[in-house]
Amino acid sequence: MTKQLLRAERQYEMLHPSTVAGIPCIVGVIELFTDTSDGWARPQTVFAFDILDRRGYPAPWLEAKLDHSVAGNDEARFLSEIRSH
């Protein structure tokens, strides 16, 4: 997918097709970087995203279905999918 302004109101760094609770969606990546500013601490990944429906509209109803249990399984899966592309 291209970097474009969909029907959401913001510009995304990346658009990545994925699923939430088995429902197809688009992950609109707002911010993704690894903070290594502190040489002593372990690098921290900053990952901010919106969940959009397949047409590009914000989908708060779908975002409510995200799995936030044990280390944010959906967020970790999104990161893994994005990094593998």
C-alpha cells in the first residue's frame, strides 16, 4: 500500500494490511522508530498507529477488539509483520 491520505484525517508513514480478531483492516503507522538515545538503557521501540477499516476509515469499533493482554499481542504482531516487509 502506498503512503497516502485515506479517509482518515492524518498522513501515515506506512499503511499495512493486517487483521484484528480475524477481521481484515489496515494499520496506519503514525510513528515507528527505535530510541537509542540512552547508551545505558535497552533500545525502546516507539510505535504509534491507528486501526482503519478496509476502506481507510478510522475504525474505533475494531480498535476496541485489540488484544492488549500479555505484552500487547496484536501490537507485537503488527510490528513483526511490518518489519518482515
